[in-house]
Amino acid sequence: MSFGGEADEATAGAIWRAARDAGVNLIDTADVYNEGRSEQIVGRLMQHERDQLVVATKAYFPVAGAPATAPGENDRGTSRYHLVRAVEASLKRLATDRIDLYYLHRFDDVTALDESLRGLEDLVRAGKIL
């Protein structure tokens, strides 16, 4: 997990508990933070209090675990294809059935905005993004 640097799971757990004890309920992560490990740790930490949290994540960059070769056009960006794959992978890493707030990590100058918005709308209609 990363908080300005890499933190092991025990340290992340201590930070989590202090934040929750202070009333923090918005958890923000991304599929690329620490190659997906941030979402995995957040998923384990929130398992008993998921309904009390607002979980935010984001996508644009190649999905964590993707080959290190140059990404193809569907391996990054905000195409509908990439967003659907990225959301599915994030849901699995977060061990949840929904994402409360989903960001596009950056502007995509290749994909038409209409395509990105249609993809996001499909994910909202499917109940994967609220």
C-alpha cells in the first residue's frame, strides 16, 4: 500500500485504524497504486466495515499485472473495453461488489469522450459503479 511511499500490510493496517478512529470514511486508491497491491490491502482492511465506507478508485494506465511490453490500445486509456476490464479487476482486488466513486485517472486524447461516458454509464447500470 502506498501513502507517499510503500507501506507493508501491518503499517497500512495501523494507518487504516487511526484514520477510521478519526472518522475517515472515504478511501481513495487506484488500480496502478503499488501494482494493484493497494486495492488488495484495502479490500482486506475494509471487509468488515464495507457498508460504512465510500470507496473510490480510478483507471487509465495499464491494468496491474499487464505484460511489461508496450501496451496495446485497449490496455490503457478510457475506452469502454479498458474501463470494463479495469473495473472488473478492481472489484476483484477490492473484494467488493461495487465501487462508490470511479475516476478517470487522466484525460485520454485518443478515446472519444462519448465512448468513455457510455462505458461508465454501462458500469453504473450494471451496479458496479454507484
